[in-house]
Amino acid sequence: MAKSKICNRPGLVTITEEPKIYDALNYNDVKKCVKLNLSTDECYIKHGKIILAHFKVNDLFANKKLDLSQFFLRLEKEASKLNISLMQMSPREKIFEKIFTSEFKNMGNKYLKNLKIALLPRVTIIDGKNQIEINKILKKFHDNPITGGHTGITRTLSKVKKYYFWKGMTKHITKYVKACENCQISKITKHNKPPAIITPTPISAFEIVLVDTVGPLPKTENGNEYAVTIICDLSKYLITVPIPNKNAKTVAKAIIDSCILVYGPMKKFISDLGTEYTVRHKILITF
Ligand SMILES: [Zn+2]
């Protein structure tokens, strides 16, 4: 249905079509609406936990693609039987693993007539007093070596914000990161590291190389959990070598096999002075 909107300027009237599927800016506005659950098999219209209606959608798939025009026709029919004109839907519904929300919106705007769907914000709202849930989230986004990685306040906050919101989250996260023992220890270690040495610009490739170790990363099938990155300071050419651990011997072997034996010995070698580079290992001395 077209809605006319009168502008402030006299004589100017703009016609704007309100979208049938729109992003709900505030969860509270739509939280009491009926819910739309859509998987690749079935569609449910629910009020709380009560199923008001459901219909199969697996027959609407052709070449693994859901026929959205047919789907919206069926949905509108069910909604009109129930006298429903607005539904809420989470952007985390299973169907969005198969189709883009933008495509869903475009087709909905085209085929829906009287029914509107409010897409909820991507973030989950958490009760600010639910300390157990908050701690669980912070453990995941700060402590966990893969999903957290003990990042600072700003980075931890921006990661959590992508998925959750609760009142006072900035304060909570600041306090949590500041109190994290692991972060305190690594801060002290970082400050005690000798300063990096500034070197002049190299003339030829692989004359000066910058070496670093990254990880731990998710373990690969071959049992590798770390990687050595070797960058030629002149060309910025990058060599990445997967390694199972970051012992000095393993790292030295990776550098010899993948860099020195291929591009020749470097004149200068720059590292972040991690222990794997400062341990005077036989291999590094004798190559
Ligand atoms: Zn930490």
C-alpha cells in the first residue's frame, strides 16, 4: 500500500512505499509480535512457544533454492487466516544460511501485500544482571584462545557488540579486561622486551627478512597449530610456514627450509624478539 507523505516545501508531495520487510530498530517494539521460524523444511508461526500455524516448505525448493514468491504467498495466506499483519523474525533463522537477507527482503517487498515482517537486530539482548551469562560471553570473546585471544578493551567490546547487547556492557568489559590476570602478565612481559632495532632499507630481495610466529591457531589435520611468517623487507613477499609448535628448533627449521634454502641466506633477520628467536639454538648458529 502506498503512503503519501507531505513535505515541508509547499507544492511538493513525495510518494514512499513502506517496505514489507524491515529492520526493527528496537527489539522492544516487536517482542510481543508473533514469531516466524523458517528452516529449509518447515515454516512455523508462533506466539511464544505456542504454534499458531505451520506449513511445509521443502516442496518449494528447486535446485536447492527456495521459491520465495511461492513462500510469501503461502505465508500471507496463513497470516490472513490468523488475522496477523505483523511478524517478527530473527536474522539468525536457519533459512539465512541458504539465502541472503537482502534477497529475502527484496522478494518480500515485492510479493507481500498486507503482511509485514520485522527483522530483529542481529544482536541478542542480555539482562545486565545475568552475571552467569555475561561471564560465559566474556570467557568466549576474551579468554578463549581462538575466539577471544585476550585482546584489549576496545577490540573485546567490538567483538561482543556484534552478537550481544546489555546495559552497562562497556563498563563490564572494561572491568573484566583490566582484571584479567593473563592480560596483566603479558603486559609486563611486553614492556620488558628489548626495543626493536631499526634497520636501513635493503637493496636486494631477501637481504633483510622480518620473521614472526603466529598462533595458537585451530589445529590442522597435519597437527599444525602455529605458523612462521617470513616477509622480505624490500618486496614485502610473504612466506607462511605451518608448524606444529613454536619451539626454537621447529621455527629455525621452517626458516631454513622455506626461506634460506630457497632464496639464499639473509644479511639481516628481524624478529619481535620472542623466546623462539632469542634462544641460541645450534641450528641457527651453524646454518
Ligand atoms: Zn585477558
